[in-house]
Amino acid sequence: MEIRVRAVRGDEWKQVKELRLAALRDPAAPVAFVETYEQALAQPDSFWQDRTTGASAGTAVRQFVAEAGDGVWAGTLVVLVEKAGEASVFGDEVSQGGAQLVAVYVRPEWRGRGVLGELIDAGSRWAWSVDGVERVRLFVHEENGRARAAYEKCGFSLTGVSVPVAGDGDEPVPGARELEMVAGRQGDAG
């Protein structure tokens, strides 16, 4: 079945919510996402409406979905634009303007079929079109080997930078790390 990757539309908050809840029920969710299923489920509809509207327009954030011909959303990712000198999602200062891929998810029945690569290509193309973007990066939990291997297949490589994993209340999980991976500009090697 053919997949079309596109940005979400502001009125698609119910589909955004459903896909996020599916992602948070995935067995890998504890090492893939900061938020829990219970936390997301407790959010009011207005949260999902605001989140979807914010990720469908503007130049600070954009959510992409991989949509199958039958309308099923096979996967998603969100691109956050990071400006040099501002705080990153981890609270540290961003040293180099760029974009970070977050909330990456592909439904199990669509894995291994190129959906992740299509999502990353679309998100990266959009990111590189935003002024000030000098790199595209993501973070992967050190224990999420499946995701790390998939990102490597998509052209990302480890930088050697790692950050603590945030736990409940944003307190770091002792000893757990997120590993930074970067990709070259489209057309560049690596």
C-alpha cells in the first residue's frame, strides 16, 4: 500500500490524539517517550486541539504523518526548531541553530516498510527550509537499540553527546542517558 507523508492539519486533533495514545501503549514507550499513556489520556480535548493547531502552521514546530491510501495514519514525527542561545527541550542552551526530531512513531504493522525513512525525509526537508537551521538531530534512549539502528539506516550517526533521561517530575533517571544523533544536510554524505 502506498504512503503519503504530509503535515498535519489543525482540525485533525482526534487523529493526533489517537496516534499518540497508540505510541504510548507500544512496548518500547518507556524508553522512547517522556510522557506516559496515563498522562496523555488525562489531557483535555483542548490540549490536543492546541497541540495540533500549533504543529500544523508556523516555523517553530511541525508534525508530519504517514497516511496510507485507506486513510490510516501509519506513523508520525514532530520537528522542533531550535534557535541558538535558547533552551532546548532538555533545558540546556542550544549552541547551534537546528531542528530536533521528536515523538517519532511508526505503528508495528508498518515497520520495516520504509515509513520511518519517508517521515524523516519529509521532516528534514521542512527543517532545512527554515532559516537558521544548521543541523537536524534527534535523541535516542541508550537502551532503544531498535530505534538507534533504524535511525542509522536513515543517515543519522552518534555524536558522542548524551543527556540524562528525565523521569517523573523531570528529575533525571539515575544512570539513564539519551544519545544525540545527527544527520547531514540532504545530499550530503552521512
